Amino acid sequence: MFDERDGDDPAATVARSLTGSPDLARLSDEELVEVVREAQAAGDVERAKRALGALLGGYVPHLKKRAQLRLAGDLACHAEDIAQETLSDATSSLLAGKIDAGRPGSFRAWLHRVLDRRIDDFFRQHYRRQATQLQDTPLDALAPTLCGEDGRFADRIHVREAVLAELRALNARHRTVVVAVELRGDDPASVAARIPGMTVDNIYQICSRFRRRLKQSLRGRTEGE
């Protein structure tokens, strides 16, 4: 069981208290996954809960710290919520038998992927909310909107730089389309209706070119690091 007890995190303390059975504390993550599976199959709800507590409790501070590394600056305050949401997702998947952790370390790697998906979802939702202010925003005001107030990028720097660079390369109409459809998630038909002379086919072409150019830019920046 991964157990990072620094700071006496309350959620971790509560989860550890659920283990109850000393035998669970000696098992590896992958063995605890099997205990959860077997307890669920046998209808032993209490043992499944204890195994989940033993499995996930020690990961709370670890997931929080990992989230904070990506949620830099003014977004770091959301790390604990994302860690808790990750544990909730993991619990649902475990109880539904959707994970097969056979190799040593495979559970931890899987849990990291769950966390990363949660963080990616957070960024999408966060920037879509911000994008409601961006549709007709002058380009000079765009960079501080996508960055934190202290000027530091909230996640991978090269991603944010690439997005800004590709947005700068667009004319005002095309930038309006990309911000509305790609960042805010608006329906292409509704966006076309708001822009004189714009069709849904035009919007798909503009967004497709933007995605293609962004991928090329990201590939070049990553290879150059």
C-alpha cells in the first residue's frame, strides 16, 4: 500500500481507519485490487470498503502534490478537489471491476492516468469559462487572460505558447470562430449564425486547419526541448 503520511492529511487518516483488518495493511496495491474484486463478487460490502480504504487512503497527499505540479500559480488551490474527484472516479471503477492491476506498480500508474484525465477536464472547463470573455477580445488582451495573474502559465508552457501563437496568426473572423468552437465548445451552427457570411462548412475548415497547425507547432516545440 502506498502510504505518504506527512502532514496528517485528514482524508488519508479517515481512509486508513477503514482498513480495520491488519491483514490488508500487508498487501500490495495489486493484491488489494483483487480483494476488492473478490469481496464485491461475494457480496461482502464491509470487506470491500476496508480494502478500498487500505488501497486509496495513503494516496491522498500524493495525488494532491502531483496535481499541484500541473496546477501552478493561482490554480493550485484546486488540487485537493481534483485529488478527491480522482479518488471518487477510482472508487467507482474499482467497485465496477473496470481495472485489472496485475503487474507491480500498475495500479499506481493507472491512478496517475485517472488524475491526469481529471486535470485535463479541469483545464478544458476552466478555459471554456474564460473563453466566454474572449470572442471579441483584442489580441493584446489575450495573453494575460490565458495566463495566470502573475504571468506564469498554468500548465505546460509550450502548449500555451503554441495556442497563443496560432491564435495570433488568425484574422479576427477566424479567431472568433476558433475561440467560440474550440475553446468555448459552442455549436458550430450557432456560431455560423452569428457571423455574417460564415457557413458551418467554413467553420469546420477553419477549426480543422487550426488543429492541424497547432499539432505541428506542438510537435516542433516538444522535439526542440
